[in-house]
Amino acid sequence: MNLDELVRLALEEDLGPGDLTTEATVPPDLLGTARIVAKQALVVSGVRAARRVFERMGVSWAPLAQDGDRLAPGDVLCTLSGPLAGVLSAERVALNLLMHLSGVATNTASIVAAAEGQVKVVCTRKTTPLLRGLEREAVLHGGASPHRYGLFDGILIKDNHIAAAGGLTTAITRARAAAHHLVRIEVEVEHLSQLDEAIAAGAEVILLDNMDDATLAEAVRRAKGKALLEASGNMDAARIARIKGLGLDFISVGGLIHQARWVDLSLRVDPR
């Protein structure tokens, strides 16, 4: 979704016909400044979106940190200046975006650290509807890599596609016949016998779904030099630290986004 449209809808959802509290207590011409302050260690993400929220309410944003920066408790992310009514009316929407997206970036950074550069950590399509673009940016700010953006920019044949097509080889053959020559064919397998079949059918990337560590190691041995391997399913930092040296090409982690906890940020107003 276009960021301006997302911001418009988010403010409309929160403000409705007007901010009753601010309109009753804060003169519309009262100017001042404010700061957004980190209350914990975090990796910043969501600056572009939060800034747009404040600017839509007539408030100026002066950055003191950028997306991808690491903040310690007490660090100031930005200063704001302008009508305090605008600051207060925009506060919740802007902080919600910053806290959620910085939470994704912070969680991602901790998981990527467990891989120690030995395997590439990638995100999935398990994203919040309409926030996929921002959440994927947050994953990048945390140091992970993107997977396909949507259904339109990559082929990933999963178990239900295989069932509907009548078999794994049939599904791969049909996909290759239909796909542009620059599109890689990826297929999900659950057993080593399927891995062998996928390699024989010409899959270029094979997703190893919910395999234990020993099975992953055997899959790497069988597929070496024949296909790229992506492991997925119940991946967290502890398991990634354990399997990072197996020789996998990718580990996909839906939890980069859906298991991320919001970080703690606060906005402090300084009236003039």
C-alpha cells in the first residue's frame, strides 16, 4: 500500500471526526517541541512512516537516528516541533508504527546474530495485511534478507499445490513450462524421498519443511551442488545457532515478524 494512503487511513481510524481530549485542553496555536526517547536497547525501524504521520499533522521532524541504528535506553530518536495539538493527535499512530517496526528490526537482529554470517536468514509472507512493505523494511533494518514479496514475484510450490497438481514432479514440470526463464522454481518437501524427486525434476531451490537436525544434514549431503536449500519451520535463535554450520543456503523465519515484541518508546512534550 502507498505510504501516504496508509498514514491517512491510520490517522482517520484514530482521530475519527476529531481528537476530543486535545481539542478540549490544548489551544490550537500553542507551539512547542517534543522528543521520542528509547526506553530499552533497540534497533530503529519505521522512521519514514512515523515522520509522515507527524508531518501530516503539521509537525516538523528532526532526526537524531535513522532506520537500522541501534539505540540504548535514554537515547533520543528524534525531536519534533510545531503545534502541540498536532503532536498529541499524531502521537499514538506514530508510536505504534515505530514500536512495532523497531520491534521487528530488534528481533531480527538477535536472530541474525545467531547465524554468525554462516547462513542467510530470510523473512516470509507471514506479515500483517497492508503492512508487508514496512515490515519487510524492518527485517532488512535488522540485518536479514527478503524472500519473495508476494505471489507474483516467485514460484514456491507447497504441499497443497503438489496435491492439486497430482504429484511433485508434475507440479515442477508445469511450473517450469509456465514460468519466465529468469524465475527460479522452489518446492517445499517434507521427506528425503521428496527431496530426491525434487532434485531429479529440476527444482532450483528446495524448502526443507520441519525437518530435524540430522535430516537437514543428510539433505545438505544429497543436494550439494544440485540445488539451493532453505530450511523452515520452528526456527528460533537457539536452533539457528545449532544448525548454522550445516551448509544450508537459507533459513526462513516467519517469527522475525509475527513473534516480534513491540519495543518501548515514549514521547515527551516540552511546551514553549
